[in-house]
Amino acid sequence: PVDGDSRTVTVPGLSPSRRYKFNLYGMWGRKRLGPISTDAEPPSQPRLGELTVSHITPSSVQLEWSVLEGIFDSFTLQYRDVQGQPHALRVDGDSRTVTVPGLLPSHRYKFNLYGMWGRKRLGPISTDAVTGMFWCMPLIHPLHALVLEQLEWSVPEGKFDSFKVQYKDEQDQLQVLPVDGDSRTVTVQWEGLRGASGRVWASVVTISCAGAPGTLWVGSLWPRSARLHWAPPQVPPDGYILVYGPPGGPLQTLQLPPEATSKELWGLEPMGHYWVQLRSQGLEPAPVPLEATFDTPPLLHPYPRDCVEEQLNGPRPSREALIFLGGDRQRPLRVFCDMETDGGGWLVFQRRMNGATDFWRGWEEYAHGFGNVSQEFWLGNEALHALTAAGPTELRVDLRTPLDAAFAHYRDFAVAGPEEHYRLHLGAYSGTAGDAMSYHAGSPFSTRDRDPRRRPRPCAVAYTGAWWYRNCHYANLNGRYGTPYDHQGINWFPWKGFEFSIPFTEMKLRPHLGRAPGTGGSRRK
């Protein structure tokens, strides 16, 4: 309802890319007059153009991109560091350039840029870049005086921006003479500086910077993690001791091997201030410990709704995570996020791996979930309904034996609510395992104690499982573990038939990312 003096209204809570028709009625006493109508056309889906490299340094790459059509809400740039760890940078929708810091010199990186449009991730567009050679600490040979008023030096490697010659005059006052970076000689007007042989020797004071031998610096920073880099001293140590934590404690201590040159620090607090000290072991005399401080940024998604938003909070390996259904802090849910398979961001809702967890259970346990999310478990049909009702969702099923592996991907995946007995909805199939799930599309979920189809002998009882049985199954991933006969085991008929029980399965979901699935295998256990 809108009051009679108003001439405008905003309609919230609409879904992207949908057409809406609006009818307006006028209320006059007990009469309803009208309506007058209009249509609202959805905005066209934006399109990314080309991603290019605009500037390169030894430790950073600047990227630029174009948008051929439409407007994006934001962009996400993804890449992997030299250790293979994923990184992601979020950029606002008005930007067309970003600088990626904390890279290593002379390394090739691949960058993927996605455009975020509502809950869709469009793209990617990609490019490769090789960082420049390290130039921060060029070499310099000892400085000496050729004659009493002329100094000369050489630079066998690298390039300096400038030089400063310092000396003390006859009154013992420090004098500074600036010299441009292309020069190799300088004339100094001095008196009283003659040595016994008529030649004056001088020394060079070098200035260390990130990458110089025996220096420590902070590379990538995320809300819950940071990557440290250091260049080892010229004499290799026996090892390192790394101490870090907030000033005043508590402090963490790590023992690192002598070949280490970087370390990822996990478990940091967002918006925290941290102090780091690196000590070399086994050197005489003991070098001065290296120190650095840094501040972690705030979380992009304080209450992540799924594993995609958890991934955008910063790179971390596959792990348990706490998400919040609908972004509501009052609805937390402990889940397992697969951050490695096909770009990551998958929320795992089923796993079979060793038979340690009993899956022969009733309706209520399947509704609310059971097991350990890092081992064998079923997340729960209530959670599946809430997650898939939040927006378009895709499904991936990973299957593995000791000798081979396969996967199935379904473009659309939804689980209805309890009033429909958690009925299964599926879209188009792709993958390598064969399409076993489409047979079950439209079927309600059933367990040993509840069969919505009211069969004389329920499929869940006949095949000792719980599933979206039809009449009865081509897939039975919640069947009896390790039972290779009579359709009783963990079956995926197009891949291994009914007389083979698959030893490892994972079912996982994520919001639509606006691209076709990859064919990469699942995580290795």
C-alpha cells in the first residue's frame, strides 16, 4: 500500500534478469479504480572485453580491462602465487585497472578477471605476465680515490637512481654531495684528507630494500593471512626461527628449514596489527634479527553466505568454515569448503570415504544432518533447501577409486522444502562419470522410515540407503559402504555399474559462476 499523496514507490527484493509487470490501483472509499500498468525490462547482461598488462615491475603487475556492454557491480581478479596458492583481489565496478603487489621477480603469472553482476560471476578474461628482473639492490664495487680530488666507482650489475657521497671536512663536519645515477666519478674539493701515501680510501654504505640479502618484507595481505618473504643472508644459516603475533602477545614461534624463503601465516584476525621477527640460526657472529609489522584488512564478507563468499574473504586451503544462511548472523552453519576443485568455492554436503559413519538412518537425521564435515557426513536436507533457495545453484559430484576418478556436473540444482519432501530439481548434465542423476530429477527424498511414494517395499529399505529414489535408482551414493552386489552399495550406474561400491564420493554445490565447468579432478585426500 502507498498513501494517497505519494507519486512514487520503490519495489525491493526483486531477482536480477527477470521481467516484471506492475499494476497500480487507486483506492477511493471502498472502490478500487484502475489499474494502470507498466513493464520493467531487466538490464541486459554485461560483457567483458579484453584484459591487458599495462605496467610491470619486479614485484607487481598493473592490469587494465575493458567492458564491452553493460555495468558490473564489481570485479574479482584471481591468480596463483609461485607456491600454487590461490589469491583473489576485489575491485569496484567503476574501476578498469588494478595493481597486483607482492609478486616475485622473473616469474610468470596467469590472471583471470571475473565480472560480478548480482549473484552471477561472468567471465573470465585472462592474460599472462612475467614480472621484471630484480633491480632493487644493484651491486657496487668499493669506492676509491684516483687522485686527491676525484672519486670513481663502478656498478657491475643493476642500476641506481642516484648516489650520495658523504665525507667529513677538516672541521670534522659531515658533508653530503648528491650525484645522479648515471655518473661514475665525482670531483670533491677537500683539504687535509691526505693519507700517508697521498691516496684516500673510502667505503660504501649500502641501503637495503625488499629483496636485498638479509631483508624481510610482507607480500600478500588478507584478512586472516599474510605471506612473508625474505632473501637469505649471503652465508646460508642452519635454519630460521620465526616469531609473530600482536604487539604484547600472545606470540607464535615457528622453526623453519634453511632453504625457506617465504612463509604463509594463517589464523590471523581481520583488522589486526602484527609484529614479525625472523632470526637466522647457526651464524657467527649472530646477525641482527629482521623485523616487520603489518595490519590485516577487514573481511569483505563478515557473514559469508556460502563458500564462494568465504573464498572472497582471502585465500586459504580447503577446510571447515562457518557460513551464515542468507547472511543472517543468527543462522550459522559449520560446513566444509573445497577451495581447489574447478576454481574452488564449493560447499561439500556429502562425503563417503571409509565406511566409518552409518548412513542407514531415518528421516529426521537426514533432514538435519549427521557426521563430521571433515570426514563422512550428510549436511542435511533443511540446509540444502536453504542454500539452493537463495539463488541459482550448480551441483558437482566427484567419484574416485584408487585407480581412477570421474565427475558429474549439473547446471541447476535445487532441493525443495519439507512440504514437498525435499524434492530434487536438476538442470543439464556435463562431465566424465555419465548422467545418473537426471533419472532422479523430480523425485522426493525417502528414507527407511518415510516413503512419500508409499510403495509396498520402499526403495530405501530395498537398497539400504536414503535418496531421491524413483523406481528405484541409477545413483545410490548414500547406500551401504563397501557392498559390491545386488545394487546395495554406493552406485553410479553409468560409471561403474550396480555391482561395484565406489569407495570415495563427494557431492558439492556453489552459486552459479556464469561459466562452464572445468574438467579438473577433485582434491586429493
